[in-house]
Amino acid sequence: ATLAGTTLTVEGTYRGLRSAATSVRVYESPKPGLRGPLVGEFASGGGTTGTFKGTVTLTGEQIAAFTKGLLYVQVQSEQAPEGNLWGWLLAPKGRRW
């Protein structure tokens, strides 16, 4: 994930899903390991193995959450619309936004 101004660009790969991916969502957690509210959504590459790339516009509070490691990506799939795969977005240490 990279942040330029208020635009967060997220790209990655996934494999081994039980059903085809349908979308990728970015969420903000109240603290590490807990689910939180939706920040934004974009399309996945589809299939049980694939790639994704998308952007979401963040608020000031969401940028602060990103710098604290409180944003995560969730890959949705046909058989797991509540989320099939999660990945935490970690800002580089020492980086100031």
C-alpha cells in the first residue's frame, strides 16, 4: 500500500480461495485484530488466484489510522461475502505523512 496525499493505493495477490473473489475492501479497525467499518471498495481480479489494485480516498482520521497500522484489506469471495482473506496495511516505520 502507498499513500500519496489522501489517496491510498493498494495492490496485491491472493491464491487458494475456496471460491472466486468478488471484491476487495479496505476497513479501519478500532485496534489491531478487530474488525471495523468500511473505508472503501474496489474490484478484484476474480478467480481463486489473482491480483488486485485499487485506490481509496482517506480522511485525515483514516490517514492517522493507516500510520498506526489500523487499516486492513479484506478479499471478498462468492462463498465468503463477509471476507475470505484479510491483510493488515502497515506504514513504513519512521515515515511521516
